Amino acid sequence: MDRRTFISLSTLLPFFGFGKLIGCLSKNSNNSIFNQKLATDSKNIIDLHNSLKYRIISEEGLRMSDGFKVPGLADGMGSFLINDKIVLVRNHEIVPEHGIQKGPFQNPDSQIKLLGKKHYDNNAIGGTTNIVLDKVSKRVLKEYLSLSGTHQNCAGGITPWGTWLSCEEKVNKKIKNQPSHGYVFEVDPRNPSLNVPNPLKKLGRFNHEAIAFDRFSNAYLTEDRSNGLIYKFIPKTSNNLKNGELFALSIRGITDARNWNSSLIKSNKTYIADWVKIEDYDPEHDTVREEGMIKGATPFARPEGIIAGGNSIYICCTSGGSLRRGQIWKINPTASKESSIELWYEVQDKASLNMPDNITIAPWGDLIVCEDNSDRNRLWGITSRGKPYLIAQNSYSSSEFAGVCFSPEENSMFINLQSNGLTLLIDGNWNEVAT
């Protein structure tokens, strides 16, 4: 198990000590921290805190070690320590409508045919790529295609046993003798070449976004839709996602968690979380969500990024709240079927977070949040004292930040600038940034 997985599943007292303080983000919207000076980038890529620097480690369209080209639209990403090297597994949120040039193939027909069973669907060009780096110098040693032929691989998550789960955010109608989409696929970072794509159907067929695990080895899954649900998968056996039961979250007494028109949910108030069973987890159409709501599951506003830490699960709902600028929820799982949930933070001003998406936990315990909006996308940190600080800002394009994660053994950050087709390494004096 790598360092990032370990801290996600173990106790992070500094970070989780500020659960009741996060509300101060909205209360202190005039704090100068929101206008923190960032160094202007002469290369017009990203503005960074002046104690940090970035380096491009991968660029869309360049040739990889296996002869394929780096695909576009990189999204979720995980970091692993394999044989004393850093391995990044990176999703590519591509569908055929983006154009074949966004995928990894120069000659799609012949190259896909040669891949055989290692390419899931001849009509799909999404998947994952791996970047192998030297642990010390962070020099790229190898880059290759690791999952091929899937649709719109958005985010995902790291399993407790050290693999990457890549999520499809696109559901098609089932057609006989043709591959279906809307699944989760497992990618082993130890594999030096393509993984055979096998959909984990028991995890449901819906607009998957991301996954995190609690201390009981249950998986929590998000669904990026304006009325998306939050799911829980209880595996039949540990470290195996092929069999188990899927449930959807129902907040007792609450029919809508989005707070768009009225604040039904109060911040920092504990609610009871029940779980309703999903029977038709692999339906013909995109109906998993409908079954859940018929049974009383609560809709959320675009559940996206999710991370586990200590005894809690934290979830970004990108368009929640009256301003539709975002919410962060916290689930407290228990060994029994009943859990608790609270609205940990809801954006109530136009100075702080704006549509939080991907999230992770830094090695020093802070929450790191990527924005995905149509205005100006930024990268935030939030300290254990509830103090937000700017890390980076995209002042030059409309691209979102995505896939934020850290080196398995120290503080180097990896992140994608999605529409720009870039994967970056960010490093420097984080002590100066987080104070």
C-alpha cells in the first residue's frame, strides 16, 4: 500500500480536526487570503504561489514509450510506489465525439485490431495511461497505454490493495453483442503494459465519477448528474469487487440535498444516513438513479470528487447550494447499516470556492480542492484550522484542474490541466504556501 492510500485510510488528526471550522470560509470572504498574490507565469500556463514551481511531465499528442500518442482530456489520477518508482495512472475523459485525434491511435483501425481483447470497445477511444517516474529526480522513464476502449473515463480512486479504479461517466443503451458502458474498470499499476478490460458490473452502471473506501473496506461512489446519487458498495469478500451489494444513500427526512431553492439541509448538523438497496445494478438503460429515488434515495447536486480520511468520507457536490457554487459533505460510516452525514461546507459567497470538483488530502493533512467552472479555475488548500489558501490559478484558458494527487513518499504534487492537454509536477516550499 502506498503512502497516499495509507493516509487516506488511517487517522489524519490535523485535517479532520477542523470539521466544524470549515464554515468560516464563507464567513471570512473578505479575508485577504482570497486575494493572495500568485506569481504571473511568463509561459501563460498557470499562475502559482511564489514559493512553488511547475514542470510539464506529459503533453497531449506526443509519442509514448509504446508507440501510441498521449491522449487528451486527462482527468482523475492516482499515484503509486512500484519497484522504487512512482507510477501515475491517469484517466482520459474521451468519447468518439471529441474526434479520433484526441485518442492514443495514429491508425485506429489497424492498431485497435492488433490490441484484440485488450481493447474493450472498437467504437470507444477512452481509457488510462501510466507515467513512470524516477522516485528522486521525477524524470519520466516510461509512458504507456494501460486501459483501452472505454468511454469518458472521468475520475476514480485507489483501492486499499493498491490498484486504480477508472470510472466511465457515460451510459449507453445496451445493444445485443455490443459492449455496454457506464462501468468501473480496475487498472493494476504493477502491470507494465495494457490491462485486460473487465467491467466491475456489481458496482453499478451509471454516470460514475469517483470512488473512495472506508475503514470497513466498503466502496463509496459518486454520480455526476444534477440529481445524482451517492452509492455504497459492500463487497462479499475483502479486496474483491466482483461480488457484493450496491446501495444508494437516503438522508432520513430529506427529499433533496441540493439546497437550490431552500435550505432544507443545515450546515454542520448531523443527519441519519440510511441505505436503500439497488436491485437492478446493470440495467438496460440509465435507470439505477431512478430506482434509487423511487426507494427514497436523496438526490445531490453533481456529486464528484470523493476522498477518505480518518473515519470519514468527504464528497464535493459541484453545483450545490443556493448560489450553485458547491458543497462539501461528510459521511461518518459505522459497522452497522446506519451512518451519519452532515453538510460540512456550502459556498455562500463569490469570493471563496467556486464549483469544487476533484479533491485529495495533502501529506501534511490539508484538503486540496480543484475547481471546475466556466469562469476562472483555481486550486485551493484548506488548513486544519479552516483557513483557505490559493495554490494556483488558471488565468490563461478555460481548462479545469483535475487529477490532483501527491508523490507516494513526499510532497511533490501531480495535476492535470485538462483542456490544455498537460500533466504537471508542482513542487517547492509548501510550508510557505500553507501558512
